Amino acid sequence: MMPKALEGQVVMEKTPRYFVTMETPARVHAMSRHVKLIVVVRDPVTRAISDYTQIISKTPDIPSFESLAFKNHTTGEMDAQWSPLWIGLYALHLQRWLDWFPLEQIHLVSGERLISDPAGELGKVQDFLGLQRIVTDKHFYFNKTKGFPCLKKPEGSSKPHCLGKTKGRTHASIDPDVLLRLRDFYRPHNDKFYQLAGQDFGWQ
Ligand SMILES: Nc1ncnc2c1ncn2[C@@H]1O[C@H](COP(=O)(O)OS(=O)(=O)O)[C@@H](OP(=O)(O)O)[C@H]1O
């Protein structure tokens, strides 16, 4: 359960699977209909490969991405039920939340901009939460070794901090033809998602 917030405090909770779990919107709504919801979304093609990279790091003997992604290799039909593909059907998931919450209560963070402009993206999150813009450009630097932005000085520490080694891993390499098929597969879903979200995330 969420702890009670004191005056002036904001309580946050993060569970990636909430966005895609059927019963969550109704349950969250029953807890609080005024809650503010934040979702980080990235190109579903990259997301699927990232997901597969995570799965294979834990179970190295699983079949190739290609053989799991296709239901039928000959017809090119994708297996939309396979979790790494299904999670990227953002329109489907967002619609379930929109059945319970208005869009104004849902803030969508671009995973791509979170990397290219972390302060800008977090500025919008702070505005959405009604907070003062405390986190700004001066809190980040680009770490060339990690290849990602890192914090200059996290609270309570004098040393810089990057996310752990499971964040920002080299992805499994995927056949370019399969990538093209994946892009075709997601295009109509992405278009629907942009329409529901009222913004274009620019995924090709
Ligand atoms: N600053 C910074 N440093 C490292 N990684 C960053 C950063 N900002 C965003 N990302 C992207 O976050 C991706 C990992 O997030 P996860 O989806 O695993 O997070 S979680 O499941 O919600 O904990 C991870 O995905 P992969 O690149 O596929 O590993 C990153 O691309």
C-alpha cells in the first residue's frame, strides 16, 4: 500500500508492469481517482530488442529473437502475444488506462528524449507533478564510457552516479529484414498511440 503523505510531500511508486496489466487501471482508480500517472515509452522495436537482451542475459539458451518474434516465418506473421512484442502495443495499453483516467492525468515521457535531453524531459515531469523545477541541466553530464547521461552529484553523495550495468547494455544484433518487418508491424499501432496521446513520438 502507498504510505500516507505528509503535508508538502509527494509519494511515488514505480512498477513497470502496471502499464500493461489488465486489472491495474481499475485498482489504481479505486485507490485514488486523482493520482498522477507517468509512463516512459520508447520505440517499441528498440524496446522489444532491449527486452530480449534482458531475457537472454538471464536464460542464455532461449531461441533466437527471430524465431520467437514470428508466428509464421513463411507468411511473416508476427507473434503479437510474445511478451516483448505485446508490451510495445502501447495504444492497447493506454486505451485501458484512458477508460479510467483522463489524458491530463497521464504524463508520457519519451525514452529517447530522456537520453538526449534528460533535464528537459525531467523538467516536464516536474511541471506535471506541480513541483518546482529543481532538477536541471546542471545535475547531468554525459559519460562517454557509459554512453549515457549520468548524475553529477546524487543527493547524499559527493561522487557522480550512472545507472547500473543492466541499463544501457549492448543489444542483441537482429537481422535487418526482421527489423523492417517489426517496423511495419508496429506502424499502425504507433499511429493509434500518437492519436490517443495527442503527440507524435517520431518512431520510424
Ligand atoms: N541515463 C541512462 N543511463 C542508462 N540507461 C538509460 C538512461 N536513460 C535511459 N536509459 C535507458 O533505460 C533503459 C533501461 O530501463 P529499464 O526499462 O530496464 O528500466 S526498468 O525496467 O523500468 O527498471 C535502457 O535500455 P537498454 O539500452 O536497452 O539497456 C536505457 O536505454
